[in-house]
Amino acid sequence: MDKNRNLARSQLGVCPQFDACDTLTVKQQLMFYARVRGVANPTHNTDELIRAFGLETFRDRLAQKVSQLPALPCPLLKL
């Protein structure tokens, strides 16, 4: 694992036992997943996903309070 740390990280996923992301805004939650997944430019990619999904008005709201928040943006961060 020490020799191939980047390879190991690319094969790992995140499965929290509780949803700490409930305390994050939409933007913060997307930034978190972008960083965990090793996205090269997380700020740019997150902003583009927010724009593409029409989430600009929800950017600074708590993600748990946005029932319209689609589940699709997070998986797209790695594309």
C-alpha cells in the first residue's frame, strides 16, 4: 500500500456509518466528494455541476434540507 498509494486511493470508496454531510451545504458536500475522489480541480468541477443541474439557488443551503437535490452530481465528479 505504501508503494502504490495513489493506485490504492483510486480503488477505495466511502461508505460512512452516519451522514456527516447533513451538516454541509450543497457546495460543501460536492467539494467534499470531489476531494475524496481526487478530482484535479474540485472548485471548477463543483461549480460546473451546480450550474449544469440548476442548483445555483441551493448552493449555500444545507444539502439535507434540499429535497430537490438530485443524487446524480456526486457520481459525476469523477468523470
